[in-house]
Amino acid sequence: MPRYTTNEDLLTYIDHLQKQNADDLAFYPLTTLEKAIEAHQIITCEDNGEVAGYFWHGPIRGGYDIVGYQISVDYTSRRRHLGWGMVAELLEMGRMGGATGMRLRCASSSEANDFWSLIGFYCTNVRAGGVKRSRDINFWRTDIQRALFTLPTVQPSSKPIDLSSYVKKKRAGIAMPSRWSRRHY
């Protein structure tokens, strides 16, 4: 992996990780990711001096939760606490900025659900996901400041990807986005 010194290089690397983890991540327009880089809303981690992952988050505002949009660590660098390091960095930034907590969504088919549970996040909701993969979306949260009340927890879903509905619609001639589509439907 090359070292990324420009925003354009980092954007190319994020695009690479999105494709590498296509079953777990949504594809966002590159212009949206470019704006996030410019707004300093991307935290990166390194492995052996090279960029090995990123965590894209929303703004840090006092009295509000931080929203995590995407986190991904390169396959070859996983299980080395790099993901936890990025989360810990964001939680500390949130603590300093007066944020109340952090929340995010995670596909039920993703191994990342175990990660969120292990580092102390709790599942607050489960909803049906998109048409293509026909899986559930788990909503995770953790408190940064002591909360007046805690949201009720629910059992996270582990429903696997089911492409049968998507394939059936494609065979019927319905225009469906490809696996690499950056359009949301």
C-alpha cells in the first residue's frame, strides 16, 4: 500500500476499500467523500507506516451524537486494534467537543457487528435493508457523556445477504443498479 499524501490519493484508497468490502459498505458519490476529506471528517489509521483504513464520521457538535458513516480496515491489517484506535480517537474528539454519544448503522451480514458489540456499543434498532441484498440494518450506539436515560437495547440481526429478490427483478427486466453503483435506490 502506498503512503497517501494528497486528498486525491486518499479518495482513491477509500474507493479501493469500498470496492474490496462491497458486501458490507454502501457506495457514496466520490464528491461526497471528497467533501468529507476537506471537512476533516475522515480519520485514518496506519499499519507499518502505510494507510490501512479510514473512519468517515459526521460533524462533532456539543449536545448531539456523532454519526459514523463508514469504517473500513484493509483485510491484511485487521485484528490489530486499528479499528478500535480510530473509534477511540473519535470518541475522545467527541468528549472534548461535548458530543453526547456516537451512533452508526451496520449491515446484519457484516462481521463488524461483533466488533461494535465487543467495544461496548449497544444495538438500539433493527430495520429491513435495501432491495438488492435483502438483509437487515443494525443501529448501534454508545454514550460519550453520562446519559439521562439509556435507549432500550435489542438483539442485533445476523440475517445474511439474500440476492434472490434482486436477481428475480433483474431477470424480469427491471433496471437495477450494479454492485458498484453509487446511486442510491
